[in-house]
Amino acid sequence: MRTAFVTLLAFAALSPLALGQNPSDGTFGPYLQSPTENGAVVCWRTATAGTSEVEYGTTQNYGQNVQQLASAQWHQVPVTGLAANTLYYYRAVTRANGQAIFSETGSFRTMPPRGAPLSFVHMAETHDDDEVTKFREEVAASGASFIVDASDQVDDGAVLNEWDHYFTIGEAIYRNTPVVNAVGNHSYVGTGLFKTGIFGNLNMFKQVNVNPGNEEWFTFRVGDVLFIYLNSTWYFDPFRLSTSQISWLKKTLADATDGNDDPVFKVAVFHTPPYSSGPWYRDYLEKIWAKNFFVKHLKAARTDLVLLGHDKFNEHSVVDGVHYVQVATGALSAKRIQAKNPGKVWLSAQTRGMTVVRVNGRRLDAQIVDNAGNVLHSFSIAK
Ligand SMILES: [Fe+2]
């Protein structure tokens, strides 16, 4: 009897109730958001409300700990005060009803400081997330500090279980590499006319993701690169996206080119490509808007690279000295190649792709790779 009790007690205290093994139970993570030189935000969701704790350190013994005692199901814990460009190990812990739930150990490298080399990867159309997991080894091998995901991450951004699936299936990637997600058309809602347009919202997107600013359009600087995220799904929110967002963009680009601590490279990230061989009807519905409202300003400020998604194939275009890259890391469809793209340099709908970008000093090298590590296409930008 006594033995059984001890065993039960030990089980309760030590058994790691792993998070997020079931892609539709509302529990997922941990995953990493908002990467900086000094930290990141560790996120996870539990079935039962409990504490939010992160154990972390430069060895797998952790040694440091940050905790929020307020009971919650959504856990978002900023880990701060870390050294730049340093590998940290961590695990998430939730305590509830006398039981502790531990995640598996994750790791991440804090962002490099000014002047240090930077690697990152660009994914898009990850909403076929089972395919994305095949890039796990390529992401690790790339040494990427973080992932730029140009959207769409899920089919229906308003549905919790869609995000559960995304973070559960992709857990081995997102537990060890921070992802910064752009808004796409599916971030609003999924199917059905009355679920879209003015009836849609980004509440769930903003609950799940921890982006700077208003979480739709924002910048962050890593090393010598300024990342400028934009929301290109203008038709769901035309007035705000064409006014507030554009005045913000103009100010952001002015600051980035005023000669005062300017970045070496400017990289814009948004979902819908302004230059693409994608569906002909987008020439009228989306590309003209993106050209008038985004490209005009990005070009004038000599933006170097624009990272995109949406069309479900891989394409590299160069227009007026700006490089545009769209990839299909998850969903792939050659049927979407319908339009003429005067900027087209390279196009492939044969295999799913991801961009690996390496920045060193005044040189940027980009490679579009498949999930076996084959280089499909590459280009460089020198300043
Ligand atoms: Fe899309």
C-alpha cells in the first residue's frame, strides 16, 4: 500500500505531461515569438489553467527561472536580459491542482548584435503544415536565428484548433526557432462569404502571435537588417490599411533612410505578391493595390528584398532593383501559374521551397532550397 502511494506520488510529481501531442486538443507549444538580442517570448497553451513558468539557461540544467503566478490557459512569458548571439535552453512549466506539467527542452539562439552575421529563413503557405515539418532538418542546418513566415500559416485564423495543429505538427521547428508571422488573408477567417470581409477580425491571430506594435504592421531590427512587416489583405479592411498603415510605412522608411543609424539592408514582408505569375485576376484585385500603396514607397526607399507568399509556387522577380521572392513551403499548386510577370527571373512549382538568407556585412546571399537541402535557385545582393 505504502509503495503504491509513493509510486503514485512520484508519478504525479515527475511525470512530464508533454504539451501539444494532440493537434486538436487546444494544448500546444512551447513556441518562440518576438526574438531580440536579449530574449524571446515563450508561448504555450494548456488544457487546465495554471501558472506560467520558464526555466532557462545556457546549459540543459537551466539555472534561471521566470514565473507568472496568475492562473491562465494561454501562457506568454518574456524571457529577458539574455546575452546576444548566445544559445539558451529552456522548458515551460505549468503548475495547477498540485500537478506540474513540463514541456520538453527547447533551445534558441538570441539575435546577433550590429555588425555580426545573420541567417534567417523565409517560409510561406505553411498551412499545409504536415509538409512544413519536412523542412525541420533544413531549418536546423541553416543556423537560422528565426523564421520569417509570410503567411498563410493556417486555413482559418479564427479557429483555435487550426493553430493547435500548426504548432503541434511543427513543434520540433517552432520550439527551437522563433517564428515571426505576417498577416495573410487566412489570418482573418476561413471559408464562407459572411465570415470574411468586414465581418472578419484578427483577434485569434493576435492572441496566438506576439508581434511588436499593432501586430499587423511593425518593424524590428536584427543586426544590420530592418524587417518591415505589412498587412497586404487590404480588401478586408480597406480604409485603415490604405491610410494608417501607409502613413506609418512612409515614416518608417524615412527613419530608415535619414542617415542616422540606418540599417544596411531593408527587408519587407507581406503576404500577397505585387509581381508574380500568379492568377490573372489578382492583377486587378491585389497587385495594383500593392504596387500603389506598398511598392511605390518601398522602391523609393531602396528596399532590397521583399518576402512573400500566397500564390503557392516559388518565384523570384526583380523590378526596379527590388528583389521579390515568394515560396510555397506547404501548399503547392502549379495551377496558379496563369499571368505574365515582366519581373520574373526564376519560377518553380515542382517542389516545395524555403528561402535561406545569410547576411554578412554589406552582402546578402539568398538560396531557395527544397526539403532535401537541394538548392533550387540562388542570388546575392551587394551594397
Ligand atoms: Fe493567401
